Amino acid sequence: MLKLKTFAKAIVMLGCALAATSGATAQSAPISQEEAHRRALVLLKQMTLDEKIGQMTQSSGVQMPMLGSDRPDDLITQGKVGSVLWLIDVKEINRLQHLAVEKSRLHIPILFGFDVIHGYRTVFPVPLAMASSWDPKVEEEAQRLAGQDARAAGIQWTFTPMVDIARDARWGRIVEGAGEDPYLGSAMARAQVKGFQGEALGPDSVVACVKHFAGYGAADGGRDYDSSYVPEELMENVYLRPFHAAEEAGAGSFMSAYMDLNDVPATGNRWLLTDVLRKDWGFKGFVVSDAFAVASLQVHGFARDPEDAAYKAASAGLNMDMASQTYTKNLAKVVKAGKISEADIDKLVLPVLEVKYELGLFDHPYVDESQVDAVLNRPEGLALERKVAGRSMVLLKNDNHLLPLKRTAKKVAVIGPLADSTRDIEGGWTVEGLFGGATKNHPVTVLAALKARLGADAQVTFVAGPEPQRLYPSLFDMIQGKKPAAPPTDAEAAEWIAKTKAATADADLVVAVMGEGATMSSESASRSSFDLPGIQQQMLETAVASGKPVVLVLENGRPLDIRWASEHVGAILEAWYPGTEGGNAVADVLFGDVNPGGKLPVSWPRVAGQEPLYYNHNLTHEPEDRPQFTSRYWDISSKPLYPFGYGLSYTTFKFDQLKLSKTSVKAGDATEVSVDVTNTGSTAGDAVAQVYIHQRAGSASRPVRELKGFARVTLKPGETKTLKFPLGKAELEFWSPQTKAWGVEPGTFDVWAGEDSTAALHAELAVE
Ligand code: NOJ
């Protein structure tokens, strides 16, 4: 025993010595999971109960009133901090790491975590936009670069991907995920895990954190943090699917959600954290709570006091407490009272240590400060960002081929508060902007890009209008106690409208860049209306009244109420928040250097009152298209303005020859769908072929359509490609509330292929 201890200590000390001499640039081959497990076990044997609980504690890197007066330096040297979050100052990261590695008894390095959601210094489009690319490969590339940047800057753990299904766009966090569909969401979840973690964790990768486990997007009324009531069949068939996909892709960590799921808060939910995640799926990584969520088990009326909160979270299977200090202050008492055994604590600590070994953190604990800027300013980052942004944009309308723009336009009026807003074009959750800090990059706005494109002899007039932030303060501004600015007065509004009138009357073309301020769709940013905030609608109507062609470019994190625009504006391009090179990417699309190929990952509502709105609903007792007593609103169609999967191109495509390799299969066997896609226009472009199915009858009602395959392909004019998609157990099975199990049921399945979720090309499959 003594020998083992000495040996283990030697390994730890050796790691530290190597780190001290070699610095962060020295690379070593990643170690296997087995080896990480072996080393973690050796280390675990040396740890006291307090040190174990320390590894289960994540401390805030910023001082907040609720964190009390504990000095982080003391806690770290006492071995009471396993991880730190919200810290991006590399000098401070190295200083704290030095304390952990050199001054704590067991020299265990700190794992630094941060929300690297869509890029580090180079900011990629928001996740909802990247999902609109329907191109998991490109999302993987983006997250690989983001992860490498983060690692070079001292962050080894990102709280990404957010894989929450969002069927209700009132919920502001829809911007952080892949939209409403579990199949597309799973593909994007896998891509992100692979992007961040690579083939295996090592000194160049970051560990992904799949969040928010689970059901968070189903918040009542679309209000962030509100309760979710989701029956097990919906959890299994919809909400859990992208989580499972991420787990199967090897995600190293999960984050438990804030809300209560079916009355049991997710952070103390044993069904989620143990039964589903560990027992059903065999997850081997660790789960961190969302920030302060262990403490808020009390707020939920679930835990009696902090000790009970620590007990309920740990016994449910939660490995790490984010920021609330509830574990560090209470868990030892829970163990001493015999409510949780130390062996159970060991099980919770072990995966945290394993991940640290897998990341090579014991060998490479420090940031090489001299390299950070060179890595973060790599030019390939910006080039990739521009490509991803272009691929993420969705052309919603293009009457009479208004787009692409002719380069001959000489007088252009650019209107709207987002046209030149560097603060908004990158969207929320940017690393360097998170706490109100200055962004070190220089995002290119649409106005700047258009000016550059049109050249010096063009006359570009800009009318901003009042900033949307004057209506909606950012969450982080509020944390810092800043008050929202006063909304524009009537007189100010009238002045902006007059300016819009003058500028548009004198122009050959109007480009309106409108939408929401970046902080309007984010955490704690739900909306009950999808109106264009402020006076944007009036500005748009003024522009259209000029009789000049108007292109509307949208920057937003959720679908908006654009019913009026969809009837009166010539062209609408959904750019979402396109990132650092966003303006250039918009210009690429407007001028036709990039042919838009993005498709909607959400059903686009007409009004907020239609929410929740999603294409994969069941048939009702009397569907809307029947004559009477139907499922409908008196005042509006139940159908979306634009369907899930929709998006135009500067060319056109024809889908035909839909065939199944076998039209009849045994349950569990596979057939293959094939479909021909032809570019019928005169420009090269990208089509996204989409395959949908419907099970006509069975042990439960099934959705009218479900996406079960897609592929984005580039086609030259006149070119045809035959695309093939498997349709087997994985695509045909579902979790039945009657059998309480997954299975493929015999019966007839409809199969469609085409450009969006309303595709008409149809075939039938018999499952025996
Ligand atoms: C709260 C958010 O819900 C979560 O998504 C985020 O990762 C953590 N805070 C850490 O910033």
C-alpha cells in the first residue's frame, strides 16, 4: 500500500516537474482512456474526503456577491477547487494553475471551463445559424478551430454543445441550439463533440459539455428557467435524442439543466442523471450542474437546506457543483452522517480526474502566454468563419430575381439599427464580450462590407434608427447593475422616419438590416411577441413606400414576425448573427459570390401566438384542412409562414426518381432510399435533399412527418446527382408509451424526399 502511494505521488510529482520544465508548447501523445483510468485510481487512493469534494467543486473566476468572502487562492492551495469558470485572463489562469500545481498537496491541475459557444476570438455564426447550414462537417470544422483557440488560451473545457430541442421560439435560448428537430439536432450535436474533442481528448483539444440535461427547451410558456412537463415518450423520441447522439460521439461531460422536469429539478433528478445517462446509455464522463443550480434546489422547494441540496444532487449522480459552493460546504457532513458512502463519492470524483488525465493537463497545465495572440489571430480562422457564415444563411424570399445584386447600383440606402452594429453581428455568448468586456476582434458589419464592395464611386447613405438595445438591456448589463437606456421618444422616432424617407427616395436600392439586438435572444431573454423591436417596422414600411427595391437582411436569434415584409419586400435574407466576418459573408451572398444554400432548422411562425410550432406534430382529431370543427385559430392559419427545412437558392432544383431498394422489409432490416436531384437553373448551387417518413398506424400515434436523412450537395447547372439514404432500424424505430421500449413496428410507412418538410415526392414502405 505504502509503495503504491509513493509510486502514485512520484507520478504526480513527475507530471508537475515535466510541466514546469516543458511549458505548454511541449506536446505529448494523448493517453488512452484505460491509462487515464488507471492513473486516476492511483491518485484517488491518496485523496482525503475534502480533496475529493474539492475536485467536485467548480469555483467562479469572477467575484460575485453571492460567492461570499472565501479567497480563491486559499481554497486552491487547500485542494478545494477542481475547476474554475468564467476566467479568460491568461495571466490569472497561469497564476491560479501555479497555485494548484505547485502549492496544493496533491498537485492536481485545475480544469478551466468557459462558454466557448460559437468561437473564441474569431466568432462563428450562432449555433442556430450553423444548424441552418445543414452541413455538420462545417460545424465540426468551426468548433475544432474554436476549441484549439480556447485551449491555446488556457480553456480546456467548453460548455458546449447546447443540444436542447426548441419548439417554442419565445424561448430566447433557441439561438444556442440546432432548432426543433431531433435528427438534425443529433447530427449537429455529434459534429460539435467531434470538433471540440477530436478523435480523442488530448493536449490540443477541449472537453465538450452537453447541455442542458434535459428538457430545458420545453419551458412553460417559453419562459427561460420555467418548469418543463414532458412525458417520457416525448423525452425519449425527441428531447433526449441529441443528448444520446452526443454521448455516443464520446462527449466527456454533461451539464444538468436549471428547470424542474416533471416536478423533479434536473440537477437532483436521479432518473436523468443515473438511470438514463449512466445505466441506459453507459456514460463514463462527468456531469456538472448549471451555475448555482445545486443551491437553487432549495429555491425549487426540493431541498430543505444546503446540506439536503448537496445530498440530493450527489445522490442523483451529479459529479460537480458549478459555482454555488454547496458541495464544498456540505457534502462532507452528508458523508459523515452516513447518507452517502465515501465509495459513492469516489465514483463521482473518478471521471473528473480521468478527464484531466485524458486532456494531458497534468503534463501541460500552463498557457504559453507568448503564443496566445498568434493562435487567436490565425488568418485561417477568419476565412473559415466567412465560409461558415455564408453557408448558414437562408434566402427566404427573392421576387423577380432581385438578388443577386447587380454591381452597378450607385446609390444605396442602408437602413436599420443592426447595419453597423459591431456589438450585435456576432450574437450573444461571445467569449470576450461576455462580461461586457471589449471584444478584441473587429467584426465586419454589413454596412462596412457593402461600402467596401460598392467602391468609392458609389453613394451609400446610412440611417441607423434607434438602437434595439434601448428597449432590451443585456443580461450582463443587468448583472452589472446598468439600467436600460430610455426608449426613443416620439419626436426622435419621427426624425428617424423622416431621414429614412429622404434616404430611400434618393436611392436606387435599399438594404435594410434589421432584427433583434444580440442580447434579446439568449439566456433569460424570452419574448412574448416576435415584432421587429423599436421603430424598425415603420422604417421598413417607409422604405417600401419609396417604390425602390428593398432587400431585408435579418440579424436575429429566433424567427420574427415578418408577415408584412414577406408580402411587401422584394428579397429577404436570414443571416442570423453571422459572426466576425458576418458583413463580408452577407455581401458575398447579396452579390452572388456565394449562392445561399442554408435551410430553416425551425418552422417559421407567423405570430408568437402560434408557439409552440413544429412540423413533426401528430395528426389531430380534425386536422386544419377539414371543413369544420378543425384544429385551428379563428384569426390565423396554424401553418408556419415558412416550413421547417425551407430555403431558396439563386438556382432551382428538381427532385425525382424516388425509389426504395426494397419496398418491403422485415422489422429491423433496412432498405435504401434513392432520389435524383437536378440543378435546373443556370447557376451552380447547393441543394439540401431531405428525407421524411411517417408511420401510418401502430401502438402509438406518430408524427405526420419526421426527418430521417439529409445531404447538402453542390450541383453545376444541368447536373444530376443520385443520393442514397439508409432507412433501417435506427430511422424506423420509436419509443412506444405502450411497450415502454424502442422498436420497429410492422405497418405501412410513407416516405417523402425533397427540398423541405412539405416535399411531395412520395413512396411507400411496408414493414412486416
Ligand atoms: C448558465 C447557463 O445556463 C449555461 O448555459 C452556462 O454554460 C453556464 N451559465 C456557465 O456560464
